[in-house]
Amino acid sequence: MKNDNKLASFLKEKRSQSGLSQKDVATKLGYSTSQFISNWERGISQPPIHTLRTLAQMYNVGAEQMFQVLLENTMIQVQEELKKKFYSENEAV
């Protein structure tokens, strides 16, 4: 995943607006460390779908808004992957 992805930025922004630290979120989700939250917010990894629904509630974000950000982020990632494959295979021909 790219470090500048929309979902990562959105999660960090909404957590900050909620007045929660990464440790606060980690504790509420049952994690012993905030590393997962840090990784999500840096685009290193992505939270599972069920966790995104929990984060939406925690950050007071509508489920539809969270879904739209996830969808847009996923479309960008798929587009980038297809572009890489298309041009790398196209150059080999």
C-alpha cells in the first residue's frame, strides 16, 4: 500500500478530530500496542472491514462516509496495480 493513501489520511484526521490518541484507539479495540493504528494511518496496512465499522462509530463518522473512502482508496490501488501490470507486460512485447 502507498503511504499517501486516502484511507490512511482519513483515519488519522478523524482520530485527531475525535481527540483520541493512537493508544486510546488501540486500547478501545483491544490491542496492547498502538502499532496497528500507526500502520493504518501511515498506509502500511489496512484495518479489517469490521474494524472500519467500529472506527466509524468511535470517530463519529457515518458508515456510508467510511465506505466511500474505503471504496475510493481501493479503486486507486487497483488502478495503480493494473497500470503497472499493463505497462510492464506491454514493454515486454
